[in-house]
Amino acid sequence: MNYELTTNNYYYYDIVFNTPLRQSFTYFLPNNLVKKYKNLIGFRVVVDFGRQKNKIGVVVGLKDKFEQNSFEIKPIKEIIDETQFFDVEQLNLAKVLSEQYFVSLGEFLDQFFPFEHMYKLSQGIVVKEQPKKFFYEIDKDYVEIFKNKNKVLFVPSNINEKFEFYKNVVFYTLNNDLQTIILFPSNYYLEDFYNYIFSLNLGDEKISFLKEKLAIYSGEVDLKERYKIWILVRNKFLNVILSTKIGVFLPFDNVKIVLVDEPDNSGFRNPNIPMYNVYDVLNLRAKNKKLIFSSFVPSVVLMYENKKFVFYKNSNDKNITDSINVSFVEKKVVDVIKTELYKFKQVIVFFPYKGYSRYYLCPVCKRLFLHSEIKNKKQFVCLQCGSKKIFSYGMGIEKFVGILKGSFNKDIVIEHFDADTKPMIREKIINEFNKNKVDVLVATSEIFNYIYRINFQNVGSIYFAYLDGLLKIFGPLSYENIYIMIEIFKILLPKNFKTNIYLEIFKKHKDINRVLFSYNKFYKSELKIRRELNYPPYCKIMKLEFVYLDKEKEIIEKICEKMERIERINFYILDSEKQIEKNQKITSAIVKIPNQNISSIRKLIEILESYVKDKTKILVYISYGLEY
């Protein structure tokens, strides 16, 4: 870009802030700063923003020409960084992602790094003298998997195989003075690998060198330390960075390898706005890097998009092993536990619902209330009929465990945890289980955050309780998610004696036998179904819910009519005028959009906003939970 001084000899810059406002704001660079700074793009600066004094923003552009308007242009008061904080590649990526996820550029840059914290290079960034380099012994079989390839999907057969592969990626990085980022879906997985690699018998000097060249970068790391790592990564003073999902936004200037552990895990999906997916971000950003995905059981989409790059370490198929029996049962959990106890074996019970009760029921009008809606049972008044009576309905994990304990004597140790259990208590329960001091472990999907820590060597059976409930929780992806869970447990269970996986089901669902297929057969059958339905990975899906009063029916009909006319999207109504409250109705609809057609999504949002902005009683819920 050619930088031109205006008639006032000022540089005018576009600056964005961490606000929902999807626009930039113009400020000028005073003469006293012009000599020191000319190109400020990517720098953080301090300005006055409206009534807010000393607000930090990011410079994203320079105006070649600027016409003076009636309002006063404010000056840049201070420049925080000595060097560019966000480089051009990061800024361009943030612009693309902000458009894709419908948020302001400033909000997305804050996902890269919380830039409003005024950390400077002088605050504790001390680069030590480079330590002596060491050569690490690597396994050529593992290195050959990725050495001459830019993209790999690695499918290990057990945890040891996975960690051995990661270890060799780390050592290959150090031997060749490269820079590698390894992304984990949670801090638990990250810590497990960190402890593993530093438990290796490498010698004091090599361990010391490794500590100098390896760093952890996650949301739990102090922000000052994260800033320090950010700078050290950009200047290539670190070779290996172990990170959670936020590591996808680190400076990629010198990065040669990006390794992603279990990329299908929900830990790589940001639950808050912007609801980005690390997998999508990497596909945009890591085009010139070695991109390695590692998964015990790849999802259909991951396998489909990387089918040319799949590598199995020991076999070409994920067949059911002869030592593991999978069968459907009905109300057998007590019998299963008793059978395993006689063999001195442990049992893991997978339970779908956390807490005590999922719903409350008004006995008069039979209306259901979510657990989160009832703050105080003693002060409850039904909004529909005025009744003050309420009964708990459903079966949460605590209630289930209470009933289970009543079926055994006090000598049988039954423990449980879910997402609400404190981490320290979870750790204690797992440690007791690994020491065979817990006979039965009941857990929700939270157990998959600890799969590297749980010792399965004495587990005789895995029992999926209320499988019908899981089929409802996951919606269109139910079969795939349940299949992946079963396969992961099959990988973890010991192979030196006969083990069982029991699937408790009360109503035989169509095609339920698919969860017993070998991986390749399941993948092909799932892909066939998706082709027939024009379903992911071929398009993106959004679910819309319109909640409105009777008198607003015409507005909803106009919105639906407008959306049906948009080119290249498929729109159809699921439930028409389903009543949820007195005089209040709900219409649900599904929108299918071609995978790359972001403009159609934006057009859809604009139509909704144009109709809804003045009709505050109409609620429109847009669910992105079904997108790939």
C-alpha cells in the first residue's frame, strides 16, 4: 500500500475494538509519533472511544485519502507495541472468520489474544542464551508417516501407539530445529501428554533442553505468561507448543507442523460467540504446513475429507476384536455388576444425564419444566394452571446411583462423576478406581476427558444405561456419536480376557444394529444415508425456531416465504404452529446450505433481522449445532 500524507500531514488509520459493532473507526496519528511509527497496521493503540477514555484497539487499515467531516477526528494517544502484534496473515484470517461467523473483527481478534490487556515486550520477556542442542533418537517407522506428506490422518490402535507417535513428532521437530504446535481438545489430554514426555528416561541435560524449547499455551495459563509465549513463538525461541483450541490463533510465521489430537472432540468447538470450529480454522490457515490429524475413531466427515491421507499403524480396518462381546440388553445393570464382582472385575456404567432430575412435572396440567427453570421448589407456581405442586421427573445420574447402591450391600464401592463434579473429586475417584478400590464407576460423557488416565486393565464390562436417551440427545448424529463411544471403549478394554459392552435399550430403533458394524462398514453405510438426504458433509444445516403470538402469524409466514425463495438453499418447516404456552406457538424449520455458500447464510440472517428487529415479541433461535 502507498502511504500518502493528507493536507494536514496526518496519517489516518482504521481501528477496531472488542465490541459487537461491525465497523472500524478513524483516528489520526499525531505529528510527534509520525517520525517513530509510519505503518501501524497490526499494532495495538490507546484512544478515546466515545465516552470511554484510554480504550485499546487494533489498527487494521490506513486511509490513503480522508475527507474531513463535520465531526472531530480524535488522535491516537499511545502505541502499546514496539513491533507489530497481529501480522498481515492473522488480520486477513480474522477478517474472513469474522464474516463467516457474523461477529465484528475486533471480537474475533480478541479470540486470537485478549488484546485489551496492556502487556508490553518489556514486561518479563527475557530471552535466555540459547541452550546447547541435543539429538533425540526417533523411530523411523513413525516419522515416515508424516515426513514427506503435507496432510495425514493417523489412526492409532491404542494409547501407547498414539503417544509414541506424538513423541516422535516432538523429537523430529527438535532434531530439525522446526516449530510445531500440538493441539489437544482439553487441558486434561494436554497434561497427560506433558507428564508422559517428561517421564521418559532422557537424561537431565536433554530434559532441561526440552523444557527450554517446549511450552504449554492454554486458557489456564496466566495471561502474562501467554503473552510471553506469543512473543517467543513469533521469534522462534520455542520449538514445541502444547495447546488447547486457542493455540490455533498463535503466530504461524515459523510453524511447519500442526498436530491435532482427536479433532472431532467437542473441545475444539467454541461454545460461545464466535462459535468457531478449530478444524475449519486450520483448513483455512494451515495450507502450507504439515497438517496431522490423530483420532482413535475418525468421524464420518473427518474420514471423508481426509480419505486419501489415512494411515493405520497396525491394520487397515477397525474390526471388532474376538475378545470383546457387544450385545443389546434391557434392565440388566444389577445382574452385570454382580457377575463381574464374582470375578473380582470392575464395571464402568455410562449414563447420559447429569444431576438428580432432568425435568419437573406439574401434576395438574401435566406441563414439563426444565431443571434449570425451577430455582426454588417451595415457591413454585405453575404458569399455566397456577398449581403449587411439583414432582421430579426423569432420571439423573445421582438418582440412578442412589437406586443402584440400594441394590447392593455397603461393602460394594460405587462412585460417580459428571460435568458438575469438582475436578479434585473427579481426580480422586479415578485414582481410587485405578487402585481397584472402586468396584463400579458411573459417569457421563465427562469420562472421555479422562480416557488417558483411567486404567482399564481390570474392567470386565462397560454398560451403556438408557441408550434410548443418548439417541435423543445427539439428534441426527446419534448413531455416529454412540458408535464412536463404543469403539473407543473397545480400544481401551483389555484384550487378555473376555470383556463385554452392554447396550441397554428399551425400544428397538431402526438401524440400531449399525453400531455393531466394523468401522469401514459403518462409514460406508453412514455415507450412503447422507448422500440420500443431501446431508453433511455435503452441506451445512441450521435449525430455526420462531416463537410468536397468534396475531404475529402473518409475519412468520412472510419470513418463511422469503427464505424459500433464496437461491441455493433448501428450506422446509418441521413443526407448524406447535403450541407451547397459552396463545403462544412455535414453528421449527431446517435450512440446508451448500458448504461454501457463506453469502446465502448472510442473506438469511439479514432477512430475519429485517423482519424481527421491530417485532420484539418474536423470538428467533438459530442453532449451528448441526453444522460440519
